[in-house]
Amino acid sequence: MNTITQKKPPVHKHDVIIVGAGIAGLQAALQLAPHCDVAVVTKVYPVRSHSGAAQGGIAAVLASVEDDRLEWHHYDTIAGGDFLGDSEAVDVLVREADEVVNDLDRAGVPFSRTIGGGINQRILGGHTRNRGERPLARVCYAADRTGHAILTTLWEQCVKHNVRFYNEYYTLSLLISGNACGGIAAWDIQKGGLHLLHAKAVMLATGGYGRIFKTTTNSFANTGDAQAMVLRNGLCLQDVEFVQFHPTGLYDSGILITEGSRSDKGYLLNDDGKRFMANYAAELLELAPRYIVASAIQQEINAGRGINGKPHVYLDIREMGEAAIDEILPRTRESCIKFAGIDPVEQPIPVMPSAHYCMGGIPISLHGEVFADGKNEKMAGLYAAGECSCVSVHGANRLGGNSLMEAALFGKRAGVAIKAFVESNPRSPAITDDCVEEAVCELESIRNAQGKEKSAALREELQSLMTEKCGVFRNAADLHSLKTGLVSLKKRYKDIGIDDRSDIYNMDVLETLELGRMLDTASAVAESACARTESRGAHQRADFPQRDDKNWRKHSLIKFNGDEYVLDLKTVL
Ligand SMILES: Cc1cc2nc3c(=O)[nH]c(=O)nc-3n(C[C@H](O)[C@H](O)[C@H](O)COP(=O)(O)OP(=O)(O)OC[C@H]3O[C@@H](n4cnc5c(N)ncnc54)[C@H](O)[C@@H]3O)c2cc1C
């Protein structure tokens, strides 16, 4: 067999490269397109980005259906995040949210309307009137297709403004020399071949890492690539132990059943036919913050009250009636019928907690600048926004509707900051041969790999391990065995074998590249989860059941120094 080599990859030059075509990436691209040459690199076709799967909605204080205040949204976000969110960042989120919704409305997002023609708003868990008095309608929506509506509208606008798209290009690595980022290396999935893209600034908007878990609501693309790229460059990740488990994933695929289906006419039942949420959140019941509902379901399952002994409970929405279900939850009904063979108009839906959202990620400033040390020092020309980043609005747990807003709002802010950066830094930083060489070597070693391990099998082992040992409830023994398991998987990864040597849509190569990054990101999650000896928000330690503000009201920062993972802490602002 011939060895595959590609020594001199073609170089493409742009002012700005954005990696990721979800809501965060496209919002930034739209800020930049009128002013400079911006290119978006995405491993899936833009409208297939995970943002398109968001159903529930996007949170903003519009008060279009009932009285609402910025300070209530601020309070709910901080309290829902179990007091780990940065107040400064939350302040920006709540203050600028209405402008973002109005911009999206003007750009053509078909929001559901009130009878009077305003943007309609719905209740999602954790959003309350007057600091917890009762649930409040604060979340704007487009039926249960909100993410799809926003994503397709932004994409159309990008096409209109001549944004250059590199569709189905997989970004392998950042081209960083010294303390500046000057581009990326990317693999053309459609045709094969490595490409170098040089720019004055690079923005990461690659989404979350839900796919490191077996049961997840996330799309296949959410493998934590940028988080791993950052770790590989010696930079750190913040608060990655906080992974939100959505309470209602469809059993057993994990597909999301939106929180919009939980209400006074949509409730949870255990095997005894009892509505059990009253035992866990007497006031807010099914609409309590997600980590409370997810841990309640998990406790019912652990106590043997899963339906017929299986690891799921029921979500019963039959009381809503067919007309209401078809009007506000059409996609939910369709998913239940297609993926579980159950029509929720007639039968209760089997649900279980499913890995859903990553609160932690690449630490950034309020303008999307990536902190090289996680705290003060910035990496010149490197930006991030959306779920791959951590500006820390969600703290230890995010509220429904707050992450579409975070992606749209901080994506826009990053775009504005990048525009100013490229205006004052008209030249791209020099790219050294070393960082190019690294990407070329990794790719060649994988394309020629002839070891005995298969990436599909290793991926499954990784996902099962993460779900089993780092799920809704965690403890020291499980986390230590997870760390040992990950070391062994990383070792076996070095003995990987590839069967497909072709160039066109080589999924074997792509999935192997992804797996290497998933292992790095998963290790950072495991290390941080092991270090945090308290229960806070989505991080529930069975062996440390209390929140420990004295020692742990701190952000975790984890980095890889080449030999081991090193943890640092950062003050909550
Ligand atoms: C099922 C589901 C429902 C949700 N519902 C809601 C909701 O109702 N309200 C809410 O506020 N939030 C919701 N969320 C969360 C929210 O949708 C996401 O946090 C948000 O959309 C993330 O946007 P993003 O732009 O950061 O990333 P994504 O939309 O995930 O986009 C990531 C992009 O990065 C690209 N990419 C990744 N890796 C690479 C690589 N190596 N090279 C090149 N490109 C790459 C992908 O191709 C993609 O274009 C939901 C999430 C899920 C999973």
C-alpha cells in the first residue's frame, strides 16, 4: 500500500476566519461582512449546525405578554446558575437581549406572535416573576423550531452579504506563533486534502461537546473540537465539569423533548403513576431549573421507580389536547412518532436525562477575546463565542432560552470587536513552519494508520464511560476510574487503524480526527469534575452533596502542560 503524503497544502487568505456556522459564528460574520473579507469554515453544511435543533426559544425581557424586568432576568440567571455566573456578563446578556431579538425580527426570523402582533413569549424553566414568585413568560419562540428559524435567516443574510463559506471543511488546528493566532489548518471533507487559511483574526464558534456522552441531545458534529485545539496549544478551559443534563431526553436515543412540553398540562409520572416533582421542588414543580428536574428523575430511576423497572419515567402531555400539541409542539409530536413509535396525543412519552449543554468552555472576555491564561492575558487575534466558549453567563447551570441568546449576543459582540481589531492590525501574523508541520503530520499519520484499534469501537467505549461515570450524579471512585479509563483509551488511540484510504468523504479519517479531540476534551471534563468536591448546579457529587461557597465559589481553569492536566481557580466576578 502506498503511503499518503501531502507536503504543501494550498494557502487561502482572508481578513477573518470564523470556524463554525451556528448562530454564534453567523452573527459574527454578519457584523464583519460589510467591512472586510470574512470566511466561515464549517464541518457540516451551515443549516445543519446544532443551533437548528433548538426548539424552546430565546430569552429576552420584552414584557410582551406580561410584566417583566431586567433585574428579574438577572436574578434568575445568577440563581439558576447556582451563583457561579459572572454578574458583569449576565448584566450584558439581560441588557442587550431585546436589541438582539429585534434585530433578528427585522432580519426576517418568523417569531410566533401575540394577537396584538407583538413577539409572543412562553414560559421555560427557571424564568420567574419577582425573584422566584411564579413562572414567567420571557422566552421568544417560533413554534418549536426557534433555532431553525434563526439559523436559516442568519445564513440567508450571510449569503446575501457575500460571506465566503468553506462548507464541509474540518478544522484540525490553530496556526499560532508566539502569542498570536494567524489562521487554521482544515481538511476538505468533500474532496480530501489539507488547506491552510491565513487571517488577521480567527474566531472559534464550534459549539459544545455533548457527543462525548452516550445519551445526548446533541448532533453528531458536537465533538468539542475547538476545546481540544485550545488545550493542545497550552491554553485553558473554564468550568468544563458543568454539563447540563436535560431532564427529558426521549428514551433511549436521548433526542430532546423540549421543556416547552412541561407545564400544568404536561407533567412527569413515575412507575406508581405519581406526579413526583412535588417532592423535589414544591413551588415550581416540573418548571424548576433543569438540574433539579434531571436529578429528581434520576433519583426516581435509582430508587426503582422507573417505568416497568426501565431507566426512564413518563412525561404526560395528553391533557394539552391534540390541537394545542399540533400548534405549539409539532416537532415534538413528530420526533416521538418517528423515533419512539409513540403518539404523545394518545400515550405518555418515556423520558430520561440526556447530556444537553456545556456551560464551560474556552474562557473569553465580554468582547469574545480568548484569554491565554484564562484570566487576564489575551491571545492576540483569537476570539470565541457561543457554546464552545465560557463568558460565564450560565454559571453552573443554564436556563432554557439563555444559550440561544448568549450565542446570538456574544457572537455579535465578538464580530464588532474583531472588526476593530483587524482595522488596527492590518497585517496577518507570520505563520511558522512548526505549526503547519504539526497539522500535516497528524493528518498523514492518521491517513496511513494501520493499527488494530477501530475508532467506532473506541468512541462507543468513551461515550459509555462518560455517561456511566460522569453523568447526573458523580462520585470520587467513579471519577478516578474514569480517569484511568481515559488514559487507557488514549493509549489505545495511538494504535488506531484506518480502513478507508480514499479522499472523497472519508468518514473513517474524519471520525478518527474527532475521536482524538473528544478524548482530550473528555479528559479535561473528568479532571475538573474530580477536582470539584462540592455539588453545584449541574455538577452533583453524591459524595459531596452540599454546595461549598467558601472553597468552591470559583471558576475552574484546566490546561494540559504536555504531561498532565493542571487545575487553577479563578474568582467569580
Ligand atoms: C436539541 C437542542 C435543543 C436546544 N434548545 C435550545 C433552546 O430552545 N433555547 C436555547 O437557548 N438553547 C437551546 N439549545 C442550546 C443552543 O442551541 C446552543 O447552545 C447554540 O445553538 C450553540 O450555538 P453555536 O453557534 O455556539 O454552535 P452550533 O450551533 O453547535 O454550531 C457549531 C458549528 O461549528 C462547526 N464545527 C464544529 N467543529 C468544527 C470543526 N472542527 N471544523 C469546522 N467546523 C466545525 C459546525 O459545523 C457548526 O457549524 C439547544 C441545544 C440542543 C442540542
